[in-house]
Amino acid sequence: MDLNWSLLISAIKAGKVIVDEKQRKSLIEKLNLLCRFNQKIAVFGISGAGKSQFINSLGDTLEIPKRTIITDKYRYDLDKFPIEFFDTPGHSARQQERKKVLTDIIKDKFIGIINVVSYGYEENPDAELDIVFDSNKRVKDSFLSANRSAELERISEWLPSIETTKVKWVVNLVNKADIWWENQTEVNKYYSEGHFDKAIKSINNTISVFHIPYCSIIQPYFETNTSGKFGEIDKIGLHKNFLHLLLNLLKT
Ligand SMILES: Nc1nc2c(ncn2[C@@H]2O[C@H](COP(=O)(O)OP(=O)(O)OP(=O)(O)O)[C@@H](O)[C@H]2O)c(=O)[nH]1
Ligand SMILES: [Mg+2]
């Protein structure tokens, strides 16, 4: 049956039941959606931290993303909240692309920022393996700490500019839990205490900051084993935790 919208809306306003309850509910949901603006969220982080894979993980795409060159926008509905994610390129040479998003953040109504980090386990297709691994196929500490420094340095690219914007929160998404899960106490401490936490909270305190663990995909790191202590149930738990937090942030 074709619905006459204006007739229906005035009927709903007047409290008259002219369609069955199921139709009425679905129409109200549609109207609610139409009235809601997209909630814009920028996704920042250095190259290979897993920004694009994080966005994939919210849908049902299993493919491994290619390096992002220009900012891609993705629509996603969370419990009737329409969201628009801005997936920025993390490569250091792509600063101009990220600046465009920052300009939008300054003049537009972005609600939040998701900063993706991975405790130094960034992964890129063009990485030289002898920089990543020692002769025993162990990931080098020097590689991890250089990446962690780059993660910390990168937040200073956007952090000062969001101070006077409409941004209400920053989620520091500590991705790739499947790789670092065995050292979770150390990883949690690294982000939630000390330099990193101090730096990310150095802006005005009306912007809330959350550090949360996440895993976008359980996958070998550069074709080598991950910890093996992290499974699908852990991954689902972290997804639920993230979505729960995001929903609460959207409602406030
Ligand atoms: N093991 C593991 N690998 C991950 C995870 N998230 C992402 N990856 C992998 O890390 C690599 C880089 O992920 P991307 O999502 O392309 O990284 P990005 O941050 O978008 O990188 P740029 O587009 O260059 O800025 C890919 O091979 C991903 O599959 C994760 O949770 N665990
Ligand atoms: Mg990407």
C-alpha cells in the first residue's frame, strides 16, 4: 500500500491510528532517521595502524585494505544513528589530505575523533622486513618504539586545532589486540598513563578522552604468528565494548 506521508504525519500528530502498529512504528523510525543529521567522525592515525580495517570491521568486509591515498567517507548506522566516518590517509606525505579534514572539523560539526594506534605494530606493504624483524624473526624493539614515537608525534598534527571546535570526544583506539594481547597490562599502561595520556589530554578538559583496546581482524603480522592467545570471542567482546561506548557518546 502506498502511504500518503502528509496525511499520515498529521494523523500521527493527532494520535489517530490509520495503519497497523507495525507500519506505524517503521514510519516513525524513518521519520526519526530523516530528522537526524549524520554524525561526523574523523579517523586519524599513522599509516598501517589499521584505520581502514577498523572501518571494515564495523561492516562485513573481510578484504585487506590498500593504503589510503585520499580521505574516504563511509556511512554507517548504529542503532538508528547515521554516522559518517572520514578515513584519512596516514602516510606522512599525505598531510595535505589530512589538513582538508581538519579544515572541515574546524568549520563543521564533527562530533568526535577516533585516533587509531597499534602499540607500534604498524604494517605497510612496502616495509623493509629487515627493519621490522631481527635474525630470529622477532619484531625489533627499535621498530616498535620508532612507530610509537610517530603515533605520539602525529596527534600533535590535529589536537591543538580541535580545542575550539564542536568535537566532544576523542577515542584512542588501541588496535591489533590479537598481536599484543599477552602484554595487555603493559600496553594499557603505556596509553592510559604517562606521556601519551598526558599529551592527548593536554587540550581543554571539556573534550573527553577514552583509551580502549580493539581488534579489527585476527591476522598474521607480516605473515608471521600473532600471539595465539587471542581468539574470536575476545575480538567480539572488544567490538561490543567499542559499539557500546560509541552509542553512549552519540546519545549524550
Ligand atoms: N593482526 C591485525 N592486523 C590488523 C588489524 N587491523 C589492521 N590490520 C592490518 O594492518 C594493515 C594496515 O591496515 P590498514 O587499515 O590498511 O591501515 P591504515 O591505518 O588505514 O593505513 P593507511 O591507509 O596507509 O593510512 C593491514 O594489513 C590490516 O589488515 C588488527 O586488528 N590485527
Ligand atoms: Mg587506510
